[in-house]
Amino acid sequence: MSQRVDTSRFPVGINISYDEPEDVAEMAELRARAWRFIDTGRWDPPIQDMVLAFGLGTILGLFLVRFAPGGPPEDAERWVVVGDLPSMHFEADTFPTPALGLELYAAIAEDWATCVLEEKDLSECYPIPVAPTQEHAHMLLDRVKFIREELMPRAYAEGVH
């Protein structure tokens, strides 16, 4: 398998105390949610591993999913985002760092919210599993703002862009 994402410095942008049961429990819950979310797909080849790349309590977890050998090299890895926001999974091949994964998540979410607010066709948007209402769009834009202003700087500060 062609692994493109260097996980040697994961997780980035966070301080997890592995001595604090609450921190460990929050990361375990995010991991379980990410696994349940990504494992609903029928992947061929199957999932081989999942690595925490970035996390903040129960607010957001960014995981790198690696698939068993045998598939196309560009499909060997995917990002999975879970937390207090819509869960998504998307390609990692051209977004090989946690900071870039967060950027892509924010762009995808913002696209959906903008289309909702402008009453545009959502057929080309990532399928966000909520009603396409103005309220949901504004809520999502608030989360995107938080990701861009608070989380992405932490991910970029690690120096792995």
C-alpha cells in the first residue's frame, strides 16, 4: 500500500493527557464514533487502521483511515471527521496533513451551507445529514468559523502543512 500521510507526528495541535481518564475517554469516544461512521461503508479493500490526527475533546476528531493493500493508491487513505458537527469522510491523497484535512472539511461544510443559504441545488454538495434549513446552515458556518479561527492555527503551528 502506498501510504502518503506521515503519521509520525500525530496527533498534532492538541495536548492529550494520557494520565487523565477524562481525556482518554473523550478520545476513545471520538475514535468509536469515527469507526462507526466510516465502517458503515462497504470498503474494498477493507479498513486496516485508523489513527488520531487531531482532536479537541468531544468537539472534533480528525482521523486518518488506512485501507488494506489491494486498492488504487489514491484510495489508500481517507480523512474522517466526527464530533459536535456533521461527520464526513473524504480523500487524503491531495490533502496529506491534518491542517489540510481540516481546511478541506471547512471548505466542504461551507459549500453546503452557502448553497442552502442561497437556495441553490445541493446535488453537487457533500450530503450533510440534516434538513437544509437556514438555521442548520448558520450553525454549520459557526462551526466552520471555529475550525478556521481556533483549530487550524493549532494544526498549522505543528509545522506539518
